[in-house]
Amino acid sequence: MRIFNKFRKTKGFISGWERMIRFRYMITEQAKQRVRTLAFWEKYGTKATEEAFKVKERTLFNWQKTLEEGGGKLDSLNPRSKAPKVKRRRLWDDRILAELKRLRWLHPNLGKEKLYPLLLSYCNTLNLKCPKTKTIGRLIIDLGGLRMFPSKVSHFGKIKKINRIKVTRKPKDFKALYPGHCVAFDSIEKHIHGTRRYIITFEDIFTRFSFAWSTTSHASLAAKEFFELCLKIFPFPFVFVLTDNGSEFKKHFDAEIRKLHLTHYHTYPRTPKMNAHLERFNRTIQDEFIDFHMSELLTTEIFNRKLMDYLIFYNTERVHFAFRNKQSPVQFMLSLTANQLPQDCKSGWPHTMPYLISLLLL
């Protein structure tokens, strides 16, 4: 692709353009002030310049010499770096630097605060002065960063760096404002006679409406099927979906969320308090139901049938502490006014208790 210029074949245009760019972006205000000072000096002399601009005659000669050596270009008067040409270096015992390298190799990316006590114990054994935390950070930079990245071998036999997959995190100041604004998913793992069973749980953060389902698989396909089931059961559309970083909430589960154009929030690693409401439901359902039906968990069909009876009780009759022990989640949902409901409700969903109970029984 060729770019045409209407100023082509205009004599002096390119040099004028370069000077304009240099004057606008490359010449500092301090350099402009020095040029004005030199012009004033040439016109009115040294005494008047010293009184007006508070500069010495030797400084004026230096500026004039610098301008001449720069070919008369104003950017030659830009202030230069005042950093010393020969900088002081941190002089520490080679044994300390070697130990610091060893620790970072043994424990990749360990921070300076965590390295300090390890390095302190090493220095005490050799009667050496141990650098402080900030100095350790500077020494790591001086040694080239000592940064290590996890790697893998590709199918071509080349070693490649493993890039961390970035996910959307739940904002710390986020608060659910209406039903379906934010729904949470989690899973519970149980071991029975050498076999594993999983209970996937769901809760709407605003209404505390909860649901659960037991499976024999921990794959993302099972979580996707449970997600589709929750879409049918919960009477309001979802906006934000909150999960932890488990593998069951990847691939098929995440693809289904993207297909519906929903936002998938992830909690930070080892931070269950970011999904505190659902974690509390997990504790409740274990204390009140799962622990008393562990033997039936081997046959998921029987367990799920009884689990549905408990969930109907939990959502329609059992009062919740979030509502001052006066309402159940469904009672709270039915008490909401039109202003407290989302604009896009599922069409055809009547706000009646019998309909919701029949829906849960399906």
C-alpha cells in the first residue's frame, strides 16, 4: 500500500517537518529558557543577564559552547543526566550472593521477605552480616533478577515457557443487587468405601436460593449439565457466574458461559472467603443432609431423589439467618417488589409458591 503526500516535491518540507517535530517533542522548556537567556546575553551583555536570569558568566559560555558543538540545534541544550558515570556498587561477601542464588534456584520466585530469615540463619552460622529485606531485593536485581519460569517440552522437543492463564477475578467491592445478578457454583468431594462421589452446589447470592446435585464424575461436562439444570430451575436469568479455579469449571462449563455471553468470575487461589455464601451452604447441606445419607451416596439416583426433598424444604420452609430467621429463600423471593427484580425476567414465570414447588419437583 502506497501512501500519497500532497507536499511531495515541495522544497524544504521534510527538513521543516523534522525541525517542527524536534521543537515540539524533543526540546524541553529548560532548553528554550537557555536559548532565550543566550539571546538576552548577546543583546544586553553579561551584567544585565546575571541580574535578570541569575546565571554566572561561566555558565553562559558553557551553554554557548554546547550549542555550537550541537550544530546550532536547540535540543543540544536539553538538560543531561546528572547520574555519576562511575556508580557505587554493593559489595557483599561472595558466599552470601552464592547462597542467595541457591535459595532462589531451590525455591523459585521466593520473595525477599521470605528469603530474609533463610539467609539470616545462613549468615549467623558463618558470622557474616546479613543484608536487610530491601537490600536483598536490590541484590536480586543486581544478579539479573534470578527469575525462573515453569517450562514444558513441546512435541517438537523444544523447551517452552508455560504462560499463566489470566482469568477474570471477582471485584472486591462487588455486591449482588437483584436475583440472578451473581450466582455461585462449587463442588463437594466425598470418599465412600474407596470410591469418590461429588456434589455440585449452586446458590444465588441475593436470594440465597440454593440447589445441589450428586454425580460420579468430576469432569467439566458434568458441571455443564448441572449449569443447564440450574438455568431451568432458577426463575431469573444469570448475569455473573462465580466459581473457584477447579478443573470442573473449565472447558465445557466455561464454554457454555461464553456461549450465553455471561461473565465468569474466579476467586483467588486459596481464598474461599470470596465465595463465602456458597461455602456456608456447603457446610449446611453436609451437616443437615449429606452426613446422614452417606451410604445412599453410592447410588446417585436414590441420593438425588432424597436430596430434592431436602432442597424443597430448604428453599421453601427453612428460614434463613440472612433474613433474620423470618423468611425462607423462596418467601423472600416472592416478597420482592417490581423495583427489586431484574428487568429481563424469564417470561411465563408466575410468582406463586405452588408453581415453584412443582418446578423443583421436576
